[in-house]
Amino acid sequence: MRLNRFQYLNRGHDEVLVLIPGWGFDARIFELLDLDFNYLLPQINDPEGFSADLMGALVENRIKKVSLFGWSMGGFLAINFLEEYGREFVREIFLVSMRKTYPEKEIDSQIALLIKDRILYLSRFYRNCFMGQKRAFAWFKERMFSSYIEMFDLKFLLKGLDYLMQQRLETTALKENPVRIIHGEKDRIAPYSEIVEMAKDISFPGMVTFKKSGHIPFLEPDFKERFYAGI
């Protein structure tokens, strides 16, 4: 039985982009994203069985190859899929607002706060995600905030944090595969300085930086223009 169901949106383009949301979000966060792809959207973003479920969706929809847009935790899921199924099914990967790793002590601290008061923790987390993005945060609060508070129960959220604690972005994934990095300088969840430092250690093809953006740069008004300029 699949944990992750996928919705295929034929938007009249030739290529398919899998949009993979981060922890504490679902695919609705991509509602304003208008890129020149058909979209494949996970309806539940559960790390358990994600790669196998995504492959099942490709077979189901007769899709031979996709690009992966992994945002935050979704970036690790994108890398996992590449590692499990290889380049045969992946054109390129866009890693958006990722960290190399989430330290165990940091995750343990977040778990304690989440268990103590789930609603308060999520409220603060969402505000931090939208640092420097007041207009986008207003849109999010109107469209999704209440729904997210209700739908993400403690068990599901803890499962995601446990997954994050075990992940590490290896530089070999950036060296050997068609990967692009997209990041906001004001990101409080995945500090910009960390990804810049990692990029110094490898022969890196470039990074698209949003100077005024926080953790969700794809909600910036000029994202589409910058996205294609950076490819």
C-alpha cells in the first residue's frame, strides 16, 4: 500500500517536474509556482517508502524521466530517489533551501519543543520560514495556516524529524549529478552560510541566491525569471 499518492498535472509542457515539499508543509505551498513543466505532486509527504511510491507514480502515468524540485526536507527525498533509481529516470535536481545535515542535538531540542506544545511550535516555525517574506506569509496564513495546524499530528511530524536527523547531503551528489542550488540569504531554517561553505569544497556549477528571501524563495515574485537565468 502506498503512503504517498501523487497527482499529475498536465500543464501543456514537454517535461515533468516533481515538486517535493518540506517538513510541515504539503504540495499546496507550490500553488503560486509557475514553471514550464507538467507537475507531479505528492499528496502526502511521508519519507517512508517515498522513492518507491514516486517510481510507482512514474509507471502509472507513463513518465520516463523527471526533474526533481526538492525543497528543504524534500531535497533529501529527491537525493534518495536518485540514489535508489539512478540517472536513468532523473534529468536534473533542484535543491532548494537545504542543509548539509541537521545536527542531532538541534533536532532533539526541536522534538522537545514540539511535544511540549505542537501548535505553538508550528506557529513559530512557519513564521521563521517566511523571514523577509511578509507578503508571502500573509498569503500562507490566509490559505493554509489553519489547515496545516489541524492536519499535521504529532506522530507524523516526529516521523519527519527522525528522518531528517538521519540525512546528510554528500558532496558527491553535487559533483556527479546535474544539481542546482537555490537558496535565500535570510533563511533561518537552513542557514545560507552553511550551503555557501559547502559549495567552496567542490567544483560547483553555480547557485541562485535570493538576497531578501527566507526559507521559501520560490514564492518570490521574480523566482521564475531567476530560475531560468540560473539554469
